[in-house]
Amino acid sequence: MAKHTVVLIPGDGVGPEVAHATRRVIDAAGVDFSWLEMPAGQGALAEFKDTLPECTLAALTQHKIGLKGPVGTPIGEGFKSVNVTLRKKLDLYAAVRPVRNLPHLKTRYENVDLVIFRENTEGLYSGIENEVTPGVVMSMKVATEKACDRIARYAFRYANRRQRKKVTVFHKANIMKLTDGLFLRCARRVWEQEYPNIQYEEMIIDNACMQLVKDPTRFDVLLMENLYGDVISDLCAGMVGGLGVVPGANIGDDCAVFEAVHGTAPDIAGKGLANPLACLMSGVMLLNYLHDTRHDATCKAAADRIKHAYDRVLTEGQTLTRDLGGTAGTAEFTAAILERL
Ligand code: ATP
């Protein structure tokens, strides 16, 4: 029996292309994985009449670790977002998104090295919306002390372990006094009581956007609620080369699902053009997580090998996907990484 069973959800759009490329690279890096491929998204609708079938949720609950491609959610009406439902049902409360410049990838900014912590289970993504009267609709922003407290604690614990210097909380507590006020109070309390060794800063979200584009290097760890985290993740991705290079993890106390920040990229789906790097980097986070939580040294070794391999491909600069200024497709780029492995 394999040491780790990992649930693989290829998803929609470019999802299957990047997820399968990632699986090939991880397999080649020398780990003892058994992959359990499960459906979710538009592709699951025909067979299961559901974008998040029960069997997929059950597999994640049983094996506790997943790698997921993006899944589409129809805009406006219809099914609930698979991502939001998955995060809520499995209580994956911390979205962790490291945003860094990659070797030899020239972008507008240099020396960007941020880690975004996004609360993943409430805020305006609580899904509580109603029509008060025709022509008047409402969306409820929810904040609970429990959720605000645990995401703050998670971010500070991470900062402390990784010798990060500063945590900045983005908020709009001047307007949303109760909800963002609670988020801020919890963060401040965790800092004061548990991590006074780390610098702490609070910044109103609109000013934070301006400060980020002026000089992202003044930031280190960023902590925020759900919606701000969604928007700021894409903004920060744009600083280091776009959505093709930013990985992510959704982590709970019991279970973790790794996925790139990007969506289904319908404009390039099925064309073999997608950059698999964000998904592969999420795979590297998964390997490091298995090392940290299950103490499997082969996972750490595989993570390091994969990282060196894609660093080399980037540094050599000859086989890059279009979003990184090259002409290679998904297959060519993946083959280059496999060769360097
Ligand atoms: P969602 O709302 O599902 O999060 P989004 O609005 O953020 O999605 P994406 O689907 O991520 O949008 O696509 C945004 C842009 O980034 C598109 O032009 C897309 O082609 C590009 N993009 C996204 N992912 C990749 C990738 N892996 N490789 C290359 N380009 C990508």
C-alpha cells in the first residue's frame, strides 16, 4: 500500500491540463503516492447532477489531503461555488498564498516575498443573501470570534516558525466596525498575548492597495478576511508574473487541499497553453505539508528536487510558457521540468 493517498481533483478549464502535469512531475520526483482521482465542477454535473459530489467530499474526509485544479462557478445564478462549499464543509479555514519573485523572471517589481493569509470560511462568502423586497437584495458579511481568532493564530504561528518579521492586517474597520472590528481585535489580541516578538501593523484596505503597488517589499506576512484576500491575492500575483506562478493551500485542523490561485482560464482552456507551474508549486506545498505533519522525509526531498528543477528551467529561460514571455505549451514546459529532475 502507498504511504499517502492523495485525492486529485482535476477540475474544469485548464484544471485537467495543469493537474495531470503536476501529478507526472510529483510521481517522477520519487514519492510513494497513490492518487485517487475524483470529480468536481462543471465536469461532474452530467454524471452526478452536482458540482461537488458526495463521493469527492467523502474521499477528502477520509484521506485528508487533496490537490485540486480550478473549478468553474456560473456567474449570477445556479449552483453554489464548489470552492466555497469545499472550504466550509471541510473547515479549511486558512488560505495560504506565498507570492515571490521567481529566478530570472523579470517583472515590474523585484524582491517581492509575501505570504497572504486569507480567512476562508466566512465574511461576505457566507452565502447568506436574500431579497428583502423586489429590487432590494442583501448579502450578509459574517464574522465570528472563533474564525477570526484561529486565522490570526495560524498566521502568527507561521510567521514565528518561518522567522518572518512582520504581520500586517488589512481591514476596513473604520466602515465595517463590527465585522472588521472583530477581525482586527482578534488579530491584535493574538499578537499581544502570544507573539509580541513579531512586528504588528494594521492598514485600511484601500491604502494597503496603494502601498502594495508603490512598494510591496515593505510588507511581509499579510492577514485578512475572505473577500480582501481573494482580491489581494490576484493583485499580488500580478507583481511577480501573474496567476501562472502563484500557488496556494487551504488548510484546516484535520485536512488540507492545495490549489493554484488562478481560475479555470477559459480563454486558453484545452489549448495546451496553460502554465502548470502554479499548480506544481501548490504540489510542492503539499509535499512540504506532508513532511511537516506526517514527518515523511522523502516528501521534503521530492519538494526540494522539484523546486530546483523548475528554478533551473526558469533560470535557463529557454522553455517558458506564454504568460512568462516564452512560446512553450504546457507539455513542453512540463517535459523541461521532468528532464531537469
Ligand atoms: P476565478 O474567478 O475562477 O478565480 P479569474 O477571474 O481569477 O478566475 P482566471 O481564470 O484565473 O480568472 O484567468 C485570469 C487570466 O489569467 C486569464 O487571462 C487567464 O488566461 C490567465 N491565467 C490564469 N491561469 C493561468 C495559467 N495557469 N497559465 C496561463 N495563464 C493563466
